[in-house]
Amino acid sequence: MAAEIAAGRLRPGDRLPPQRRFARQYGIAGSTAARVYRELARRGLTVGEVGRGTFVRATEGRGGAPALSDPPDQRINLELNYPVVPEQARLLAQGMGGLLRTDVLDAALRPVGAAGTPEARAAAAALLARADWRPRPDQVLCTGNGRQAISAAVAALVPPGGRLGAEEFTYPVLKSIAGRLGVTVVPLAMDEHGVRPESLADTHRRAPLHAVYVQPTLHNPLSLTMPPARRAELAATLRRLDVPAIEDTVWAFLYDDTAPLAASAPERTVVVDSLSKRLAPGLTAGFAVVPEALAARVEAAIRSGGWAPSRFALEAATRWHADGTVQALVHAKRQEAERRQALARDRLSGFTLRTDPRSCFCWWDLPPAWRADLFVAAASRHGIAVTPASAFTADPHRAPSAVRLGLASPPLDTLSHALTTLAALARSAPDDLVLA
């Protein structure tokens, strides 16, 4: 059956016969037919719909558990990190009906600029609100995805050849964005509460910074959340130095009871966010909440960079917000993150982890015998991809022996197997392994 699907003889959307008919067709027992159907679903090749039957999946399953007959080097990817919950597609599908009406679809497929639509800006302002912070819809600008929102903010605030401060461990894409824009990323020292304001002041004193990029809530990769007192202190430092900030809140939907840095420094903070983590990785729409004084610069950067949003994505997101789909998915993903964190703490018990019960990833300080590069290579030989600390360091010469594990994407049983394998690997000695 798998070969039939791979060869295209069974096409996406084709319905498989009922199990009893399938058993008669192939001359096998009903219990064997049931095992075949379970294995096809486990491999991600089919999907069952209650009351309708079993269908060939529209796309090849990715990130599923290795099939029983798959080669041992099939990779379990703990580098990518997109939260997915079982009810996701069903919930999103329910909100698509109205959008597919001919007249609505015709409007949704027209181009749109950085200002998006009034409805999309209002929905985004509501989605991004946290604690007592409520951005105004007229502060919201829209981009094609979150990375483009970051790119536009950096391009608007930091000239080519300029200096951008960032936490000493930072989002790897920021480094590539800065490189393309000709911007130097300058590391800022951190402690258990996040970036240290005195480090920002000292760094700026030595050579002025044009802006600062920070992740105060569920920092990637350390899962730190900056307490309110530190946010206030950082805001005061930014104000005293007259330095604007780019606040990345892409993971803050998992931890929405703390106000952003923008609440303490609204006149100089650009908040960037996106929908891919809240909703689905294939739905790309980014947002920037911009102070009035910076709005023209950021909008010009979006326009000149070709980073305008897709109107279809904005229309879909607006509808999903209005009908409660977004809130339902956020609630489900928060619960799923807590389950996966509990699993990680159990499987990696005894090791040094830095994480948060609400985070979708964890930072693993490896045992002294291991270097990060050796551990990544050894994990790869076991079919597991993990990210070394060097990918996150703003200073490439100061990478500790640590790895980040993305917990969100694999099925739960696959994640359990991967974590158990990595724990056994970490308890062994590198000298016991032959690393190619």
C-alpha cells in the first residue's frame, strides 16, 4: 500500500476501502487489515475521518514516527520547532467556508500593502494584546511573515554598517538578516533574568548602538522570561541612552500574563510577531506594532524590501480570530507544550536543563565529557537532528557545550523515543563512539 501511494497509483484524497472489504480483497484476516491501516496512519500516509473512512493524505507525512521498515538513518528533527496539535486542521477548516465564496475570495486575492486591511489590523491588535497592554490597530503594520517583520524593523532602525545590540544568545535568523543588511550584531551579556541593562549601557558607551533586539518572553533558546522589574529597568536604560528596541514576541502567546517591554517603553519599541506558531507553519503573516514616530520608516522598509503581506492570509486570520479558532488553538498548544515539557524533564532527568514549563524548547547543558559538535554528530548517527549552541551565539567565539532541543514538532511517541535515545547517548563517553 505504501508503494502504491509513493508511485502515485493511489493519489492524495483517494478513499481506501472499508477494512472488511480490504481484508477480503487481499485474502487476509480482519485483524491484519486493521494493523495495515494503523501502520499507514502511523507513517503519515493516510488520515481517518470519523464517519467517512480512510483517505490518502494530501501531502506526504513529515516528522512522523519512523516506519517499521524504514532505514535506521531516518531523521527525527528536533531543530525545527512548530507547535502542531491534532485538532489544528479541523479547526482551521471550519473557518474557511465563508472565505471560499466567490465574491469573498475575489477580494481576498487582491494585493494589499503594509497597512493591510482595517479588519486585519484590528484582529492583529487583539491577538497581540497581553496583560494590560493593548496596541492600537493604527499602530499595526503587516508583512509576509515574522522574519520579514524583523527584517523591516532592522532595516528601518539600523543603517548599513551600523550596530545592533542583541542578547548573547539570540535567534539565529537575526544574524543572517543582519548580515544581509550589512549590520553588525553586538552581544549583550545576560543573567537568569535576561539581558543586563548595565551591559547595554557599557556596550553603547564603548561604541554607540543604533537599536537593540530582545526576546523578553520565552527567550529562544533559553526560555527565559524577563520579570517586570527587569523590563522596567531595561526600558529606563533605553530611554536614557535614546536607543530604540525591537521586541520579538513570537513565543509570547504561550505566556500571556506578562506585559511586553513595549508597555514600559512604548515610544521606542517595535514589537514583531507572526501567526506561524499560533496557527500553522504554512500560514505566514507577520506583524509589527510601531510607535508613531517610527511608522513611516518601518512602512518604507516593508515596501522597499518587498515584504508586503498576503491578503488571503490576513483575511483567513481575521476570520479565525473572529470565530474563536485562534483562541482554541492557543489554548490547545499551551496544554501540549506543558505535556512535552513534562516528558522532557522525565526523559532527561539528572541532566542540566534550562527551560520553562510553558516553552516549546529546552536548552541542554551537556555533561563535561561532551562537546556540542561531537554530540550533534553522534545524535545525527542515531537519526536525530539537534541544534548546537553555536547557532545561537552572537559571539561565534563563545559557544558553550550545549544544544537546543525543539520539542514541538514530532509526534509525542517519536519525541519520547528521541529524548530517551539522547539521554542514553549523553550518559556514554564520546570515546566509546566512532564518529564519521
